[in-house]
Amino acid sequence: MRFSTVFYPLIVMPNYYSPISVLSPLTYGADLTRWVLGFDPKYLLNPLLAAAVVTAVAIGTLSLSTRVVDRIIEGVKAA
């Protein structure tokens, strides 16, 4: 949470935090939410990029959790 832009836009974040905050998916989700709510787009990241990152993270975590659950269930069946 410290390096994401959940509480304030990336433009007001200190320069030494901004490269780290770009790596956080919360940054993209927060900016996408601000865009949907009608905040000024000049202070936000590109909404298409934000939507792509949020979608990729959602699909990635969903597929990872599916694999983990499959392995757990297969382990129970084999025992």
C-alpha cells in the first residue's frame, strides 16, 4: 500500500517513489477507478493500460489459484 497510488494520484507522489509505484497493480486499479468516477484524466495513467494491467493480474491470479486448488484436490484423491 505504501508505494501504490490508492490515496493520491501518481503525479503528486515523490519522485523517488514513482518508479516503484508503477510496479504495483493497485496503482492501475486506483487510477482506473478514478477515471470511471470522472477525475481529470491529465492526472491519471492511460485507462487502456490500467484496464489491461488489472485484467492481466486478475487472469493470472485466477489461473494460479485454479492450479493450486487442482493440485490440492488431486493430492487428496491420491491419498
